[in-house]
Amino acid sequence: MKRNIKFYILGFAVVFYAIFLTGDALGQHTWARVFDAGNAYLIQPTSDGEYIAAGNRGNNIWVFKLDSSGTITWQNVYGDID
């Protein structure tokens, strides 16, 4: 099923919160999620209708996948980025 989401807002707060907000073609809010595990800097829709995101958790790279409702379905933390 192809979804018609037209915008994504990605933000972060000072104390390690990743914030995701999505909306439809009419600008209506569809879902929002806040994760207190780290900062996120990138979100990209995937071909299966989900999302891949990346950021950091402390000094580590954090990569995770969100389903179509914003629930984390997979995540991994890689190495020390110092």
C-alpha cells in the first residue's frame, strides 16, 4: 500500500530526544513520536512503507527502523564515534 505522506518533521531537544511528526497531503497530522534514547538527524521512507532513521546515542551511531505508525521495529547502535 502506497501512502501519501507529504511532510516529515524531525527534531531533537537538548537532552537526547528524537522527535518525529508526519502529515498527509492536506497538511493534517498523522502521527508523532518522541524517543528519549538519543538524537536523530535523518529519516527516510523505505520501499516497504516504513522509515529508516539515524542519529546518535551518546558517542555511538544509532540506526533504527520505524513502522508506518512510528513504532521502532529494528535498531542497532554502532561503535564509538569519538
